[in-house]
Amino acid sequence: MYVLHYAPDNASLIIRLALEERGLSFTTALVDRDARDQDAPAYLALNPTGQIPVLETPDGPLFETGAILLWLADRHDPAPSAADRLDQLKWLFFLSNTAHAELRQLFYAHLYVPHEAEPAHHARVVLRMHRHFAMLEVEVEEKPRLWAAGSVLTPYLCVLMRWSVLYPDGQTPWFDHARYPALAAVAKAYEAVPAAMRAADAEGLGPTPFSAP
């Protein structure tokens, strides 16, 4: 039995999707961000970075979204071919270390630059994000099997696309699915996966959480 420490529509959603797709038994523990539960000693004992998510496993607590996904894939998925394993690793770490990390700079610009520099910073990060999504568009077109339902890459990609439409609150949306038709097709197909929709329903994300959030 796994325990997923989560907050709605946070990176924990990616892990919830992966757990649901694999039919794994898990319970959830809400991390109340408004109450700063992520800074509480009990949570920091699980994840000293104070970030969400944490997955409690029989082997101990895991944090970092990419690490959790890799651990779940190694433990529960059929062994991929050597070529697929290589592609899985490089794109999983690209999503985690590059795309997700840079997208986070749009959400929390005040952590990275002075207030007066935020508009210029936002514009530069958006340009980089479009470059990242363009690379992913090519990869999805060339190797669609790597991005089909059941891959640990798919929930990560779909959630990043969702966030690119919705956040930061109050800013003009910069991401348009029509610009990336292959990625949009992945998002649309993922919404037909019952396990994915169970995860979306659990967090109240609506009927088209990835293709039209």
C-alpha cells in the first residue's frame, strides 16, 4: 500500500495518474498549502525540501516527481527494450529537470528575479518553454509509442500542458494546443483512459483536464 501526500493540481497529480494507470492500491494524505503543512516537521521528515509530492512506499518515502515515476516504472512496468529505456530516461529527466523546472519559474517568478524584472523574465521563460514543447512535438511524432497511455512520460507531459494553459493566475495565456497538434492528440487520447479520468475526477479537474483545461 502506498500513501501519496498531495495537494490538488500540484505535481502530486502526475503521481496519482501513474498510480491509477497501474491499478496500484494507495491512499492519499492532503498537504494543506494554505496552512503551510509542507513546512511542518512531520512533512519535512518525509521530504526535507518541503515540496509536494511524497510517496510513502514499503521501502521508505520518496520525493522528486521524476524519481517517483522512475521507481514506479522499474517496480511495476514490463522491462522496456534497451532503446526504449534510453529514450524513457532522457525524456523523463528532460521533463523533470528542464521543462518542469523552467515552467515553475513562471509560477514563482518572485523567487528568481526582482519584482521589476518579472515581465522580462516571464517573456524569456515563455520563449524557452515554446522551444521545449517544440522539441517534444517532434519526439511525439517520431516515437508515439513512448507517449501512449501507460508510459510514465505521458502524465508528466499532459500535466505540464495543463499548467501551461492555466497558470499563473491572472496572466494572459501563452500556450495554445493548436500550435502543437501531436501533443494535443496525446492529451486528448489520455482523457479517454478511465484511470486517468479517475485521477482527474478525484481532484475536480473537469471532463477535459488536459486538452481544454
